[in-house]
Amino acid sequence: MPALRILVCVKRVPAPGAQITLTADGRAIDTRNLAFTTSPHEECAVEEAIRLVEGHGGDITVLTVGPPEAEEQLRFSISVGAQHAILVTNDRVADGADPDPQATARAITGAVRALEAEAGPFDLLLFGNESADSGGFQVGVRVARALGRPIVNGIKAIDISDAVLTARRECDDGFEVYRLGLPAVIGVKEGINLPRYPTLPGRLRSKKAEVQTIIAEPPGGGLTMVRFETPAVEVTETVLLGTGAGAAGAVVDLFYELGLA
Amino acid sequence: MTDPVLVLIDHDRGTVGDETRQALAFSRACLPHAPVAAVVIGGAVPPTVSGADAIWHVRHVELDDYAPEAWGDALHQLAAAVSPSAIVATGTERGNEVLAHVAAIADEPFAANVLLATPGSPWRIRRARWGGSLLEDATVSAQLPILSCALHVYSGDLANAPAAREVSVAEFVPTLGPGAARTRVVDRVQIAEGITLTTAPVVVSGGRGVGSEEGFAAIEALAELLGAAVGCSRVVTNQGWRPHADQVGQTGKRVAPDLYIACGISGAIQHWVGMQAAKHVLAINTDPNAPMVTKADYAVIGDLHEIVPAIVEELRRRRA
Ligand SMILES: Cc1cc2nc3c(=O)[nH]c(=O)nc-3n(C[C@H](O)[C@H](O)[C@H](O)COP(=O)(O)OP(=O)(O)OC[C@H]3O[C@@H](n4cnc5c(N)ncnc54)[C@H](O)[C@@H]3O)c2cc1C
Ligand SMILES: Nc1ncnc2c1ncn2[C@@H]1O[C@H](COP(=O)(O)O)[C@@H](O)[C@H]1O
């Protein structure tokens, strides 16, 4: 089995805590007190790429469409085991605009074509099942279609042998199995693995790693964000059933009251 | 007469998922004047679908089991043939996947998890972001609007819609080359399971406060006594204390039990969106100010390691 060349697309997203706060104009999340992270499904996609390369040999490129700050997420991927990092950006994105899904897909497709012309084809492109913030459920599918490669979403297990990729998708009573020839594209779901933490040598490597920048200004698509709104929080009168073990009686009373015991 | 709305029927080898009715209800609510044409892809005989004005049965040998790319091709071809005013599905895994394919082929926008839609040029929509914890108002400029409706927003109650037997079925045979279904279900792995997280009447869920894999023993004992399923937070799956299949929240499962018991879970927004549909919430937490406590219907303040075993004991005592 020849070595695998894998590309993973990750998105930089804020990590809000208990409540999302918006900017005054309602057009963005107020990120002043927030940390940023990689969408969880994509973190697992990076880990899956590392495991595949550990098994088969090869190398991993991580790519993001985002502002220059998204280098933080690219370097994190390098610190856990990716080799190459690509930042796809332009002035609007650098200002914090989140491109619509069609524009994002066009930017990624263009970058993949350029990278493949330079260094040869990727065997596998990994996406998250959906981005954590916008949850469009489509960028991977659009890229796969544009490149003419097969794609399945929602994947919780990947196995590759003899250039055939076997993938499992969780359903109500178990798993569905899909088989794809390489090159292929997969939308990964959290739970496929437990991502590792960076090691100290990994952190050092990531600090020194070169991030290649590609400027892309693809035309926008037809879905245009106007404004955000946080859903109204229902005010609940919390009934305190007690403190400590002494509350057990009141809890069991509640079970009977609700007809559940 | 307005052009019809095509509604993709989410079925698995002929068994129609309950959620599919939500897309039919969504279409009637947003486009009250448009006839609703249900689209059943695959199978020899279409399953009965009530709530539609017409049924398109899309038949082809390549379509005998779920095949996301070929389903997308077939639905796109049908749309090209009948010029619908919109294509709609419920935002299930398959619904979103097939619509993404249609949108990619047509190079049209696709809005996933829509809550409200008003036709026009452009269409105005409201959709769920962040798994439902943020609402986005957006415009859709498209020849053919493609929308999935967010789960559990439109009730599948279609009291005024025509009954299945009154609806005519038309056939559509797409042009699919051999191998068009190169991505399709080729096998299934059944995992025997009793009560599932998404159907259990009670869910007993644990978070970081449980502290360890072994710490879940008391939670399991309580779940067993209540005929409940065990759930958990993302911290728990990240620690490897429970499998990811048990995770509730934005990147886990959506549950809607009669009672959700949250033990040692703080109530971060990404967890809350997974269980906000629960009828009642009981929080057990050392922190009276934790969001899970202030948003819950009932709370017990204190150490779950004392409280949960005491509840188990009390329940056993009363049943003895
Ligand atoms: C994009 C994204 C997606 C996410 N998706 C999910 C998801 O699907 N599901 C999910 O759960 N999270 C998700 N998260 C993570 C989420 O933000 C929180 O980090 C997580 O839910 C916190 O888990 P927790 O409540 O168990 O832990 P903590 O927030 O650490 O809370 C622990 C709680 O336990 C209480 N406690 C401690 N000890 C005890 C004790 N002995 N007895 C009683 N109470 C005790 C504490 O007071 C505290 O309230 C996501 C995050 C991001 C950024
Ligand atoms: N800005 C971005 N940069 C890189 N990858 C992205 C970006 N947006 C989306 N993706 C990828 O596409 C997947 C699906 O995104 P979405 O269609 O927004 O739900 C994500 O999980 C990512 O893998």
C-alpha cells in the first residue's frame, strides 16, 4: 500500500461558554472574551488523518479559509502531527467576514487544484460533518462534486486497504457501511476517535512551521447573512428539592409525581 | 397554480422516518399556495406518504438502497424536469446530505436547518446556527431555493392534508450511468440495543462532576431502576469515560425525554441545545449558580456522589 497524501479542511470558530453574546449591530458574535478553537468534527478529522498516516505512511496538509489569526488552528494541527499548513484568505475574510458556503467551497476547490498541480494529487480529503458555527452541511459536498470525487458524510470509522476506503456511518440501530475508491472525500463526525494532545516537541515544531498563504477571491454565493439573534431564554422558576443526600426522598416523590417510577 | 414544492421523503428501504412529516408541514406553512409533491427515491413500490398532494416515485436499479450522490443526481434531474418553486427536506443526516448534493450540482445556494422561510426575490429565511443556540436571518437569491427545515420545529401533524390513498403516484426514471451510485450503503452492522438515548422516557446524564468512568456506576444503577438511558457531556467522552454514542449536545445526540437528570453538568450552551426539548429537567450540582441549575425545573444542590446513591437507595426501599 503506497503512502497516503491527506488534506484536512478545518475552520476557526469561537468557543462560547454558557451563552452567546452578540455585537451591538447583531452581525457577529462578541468574541472579546472568547477563546477560539477548531470545530470538533474537524479536530477528529485531523486525528484520523494522523492515525491513517501512522498506519500507511504519507503526509498531512491542513487548510483553512479564514483570517490570518486562523494560523493558530493550523499550528495546533501541526503540533499534533500534521506536516503542512495552508491559509486561504483575502481582505474581506481578514476583516472577519465569514464567506458563504459556495464561496468557501470555491476557495477550497481552487486551493486543492493549485496544491495538486504543484505536488501531486491527494488520496483523501477530510472535512468535518458540519462547521460548528454556521452548520451549513455542504462545503465538503460542494468541493467533492467540483473535483468529481466520491464523498460520504457523517463518518465514524475509516479503514483503508488496497486503495479502497471502507467507512461506517452511525444510524439508529448500528452502522451503515460504505466503500469508496481513492481518491475520495469524507465528512468526519466527532466520536470517530479521541484526538491526542500536542507534545512538547510538537509544539516546538508548530512554532517553526511555515504557513503557506493563498489569496483567493472567489465570487460569493446566494446565501447572505443579514443578522444574528440569540433565541429568547425561557425564564424558569427552579424548584429546589433540597441539598445533599437528604433530598433523595423529594427526588423520588418527583419521579412518582411525573409517573416515571 | 403555483409551481409545486418538492419534498424529499427520508426513508430507509421503504420505512419512512417520522421526521419527514416535519418537512411536509414546513412546506405547507411557508408556501401555503403551492402543492406539495413528495419525492420517494428508490424501491419497487413507494411507501405510503400522507400529507402530500402528489407523489413522485423515482425509480432506477442504481437506487435500491441509500446512495447519497445518486439520490442527489436523481432529485436534481426531477427538479429540472418539473421546475418546482423550491426543494425541501427535513434536516436529518440524509436530508441535509442529499440537498447539499442537489445544490452542488445546480450551483445554487442551500440553507440548512431553516426555521422560517418567506418566498420572494430574494427569499427571506431564518435558520439555526451553532446547533440551534444562535438564529441567523439571511436572504436566499436563487433560481431554485433549496432548504432543509430544522428538526423538531414543525409538528408532523398534517390534519388538513390529503390522505395517502387519495394521492396519485407518478413515476420518474432518471438517467444514471452504471456506477452512478458509487457511494451507497453496501452493508449494515446491527448493534443490539434496548433503550436508546433518543427514545428513552428518562435520560440520566453525567458530566465532569462524575469524575471517572467508575463514577458512572451509580448513574447506571439509577438509569436501570427508571428504565432510562445514560447520557453524558463532551468532557466525559473526551476523557474516555463513556463512548461518544452517549454524548448529548451540538456534536452529540438530540434528546427529548420526559425527564432529563443532569448530574455534574454545568449547562454550557452546546450541551443545552441537545436536551432543551426535554419536558422536565432535574439538575444535581454542587454549584447553585451553574446555568444547568438556574435553567432547570428542579434542582438538588450538593455532591452527586452522595445524592445519586441516596436516590437509588430510596427508590429501592420504596419498591421493596
Ligand atoms: C463547537 C463545540 C461543540 C460542543 N459540543 C458539545 C456537545 O455536543 N455536548 C457537550 O456536552 N458539550 C459540548 N461542547 C463543550 C461544552 O462547551 C462544555 O465544555 C461541556 O458541555 C462541559 O461539560 P461539563 O458540564 O461536564 O463540564 P464542566 O463545564 O466542567 O462542568 C462540571 C459541572 O459539574 C459540577 N460538579 C463538579 N463536581 C461535582 C460533584 N461532585 N457533584 C455535583 N456537581 C459537581 C460543577 O459545579 C460544574 O457545574 C462543545 C463545545 C464546542 C466549542
Ligand atoms: N472556512 C473554512 N475553512 C476550511 N474548511 C471549512 C471552512 N468552512 C467549512 N469548512 C469545512 O467544511 C465542513 C462543512 O462545513 P459547513 O458546510 O459550513 O457545515 C467543515 O466541517 C470544514 O471541514
